[in-house]
Amino acid sequence: MQDVSSTVGLAHFLSQSDIVGKTLLVALLAMSVVSWSLIVFKGVSQAIRGRRSERFLRRFWNARSLDEVGAEIATHGARDPFAHLTAHAMHARAHHAKYGAAKLEEAGTAQDFVTRTMRTVLDEENTRFENGLTTLATIGATAPFVGLFGTVWGIYHALLAIGVSGAGTLDKVAGPVGEALVMTAIGLAVAVPAVIAYNAIGRGNRVLSARLDAFAFELLTFLSTGQVLRTDPADAEPAARMLRPVPKRG
């Protein structure tokens, strides 16, 4: 009697599948590697960015002057979004005070120039937050369908083989069909972590972006008036909109 374990299983399915089935499996494995690489990289980066941001904000609000803040940035570097925004805003104010509106991008008052600079930095930071998330979303959306296509393809060839052999009993059909269904399971195993990570990382990015918008409003007010205006993110949202790029029409 033939050993059932030798004729049923993923290895047996792969040995019976053609180039299309094997290509789909390799594609799913590659998607899994890319997905987990992004999950680890983005997760670690987000955690490090959060800790560095907290340290800089403590130093910023405990500083006695902007000169002290500048010295802190020069010593520790602008390694987080808040320090990056502060360094560029302070440099823009000093540059405009020294050279004035020498070029078209520097036209207007010092506050206008600082505002444009901060908008650019906010765009850069938000773009950096979103890097890799499109790939995670694509993997989460397409992996189940790649697995399903592999299942359909495997069942099709299994049924053809069964039809040629003429053995259409349940014990002959269940094995090949069950093996083909493993492709759907692999597709789901690839997609589920990608979707969960996309939602978790996206939420963390939205929270950090909201805090950065609120800080940008406070920083602009401080640079313009020399006074600190502490606000909650919800209170700063209307005023922070002035720092966001205006959507293009048409």
C-alpha cells in the first residue's frame, strides 16, 4: 500500500505543478520577504524617531533662548522631524534677516519666507513618513488574489490529471484539491501582516504628523513674535493649515 504522506503535501503539490504555479509561489515568498523587511524597518524607525523627538522637545521647551536651541541642534544634530523643522526655520529667519529678499523664493516678509520654508520641511517629513507604506498596501491588497490564482491553477491541473487517470473518487480528488488550497493560505499569510502593519504604522505617522503641525504653528509664532504660545493639537489645527501646501486645482 502506498504511503499517503508521500503523495499528499506541499512538496508533492510543487512536484506536480508547472512553471506558473511555482512562479506564483516564488512571487508570494518574495512579497513576504519585502513585507517583513518593511515592517521591521518602519517599525524600528518609527520607534527611534519617537524617542528622539521626545528628547528634542524636552530640550526645546527647557531652553532659555533660541540661541541655546541652536546650540543643542549643532551639538546633537537634527535627527528627528522637530529638530529638522526648527533648524530650517531658524536658518530661514537668519538668512532673510541678513540678505533680505535677494531671490524670488525669498520674496515677502521674513515671516512669509519662514512659512514657506516650514511648509517645505513639513512636506519632506510627511513624504518620509509615507515611504514604503504604498508597497505594504499593495502587498496586502494583492497577495490574497495571487494565492487564489495559484489555487485555481492548481485545482485545474489536478482535475485534468484525475480526468486522464479516470479515478474520480473522493480520496483521489481531496488530496490534490487540498494541496492547491495551500496557495490561498500562503497568500493570506502574506497579506494579513502587511495590512496590520500598514494600519499601525499609518496611525503612528498621522499622530506624529499632527504633533508636528501643532509644533510648527507654535514655532512660527515664537519666531515671529518672540513669545511662546503653547496649544493643544486640536486648537492649533486651524492655524497650522497655513503651513500646509494648498491643493492644486485642475
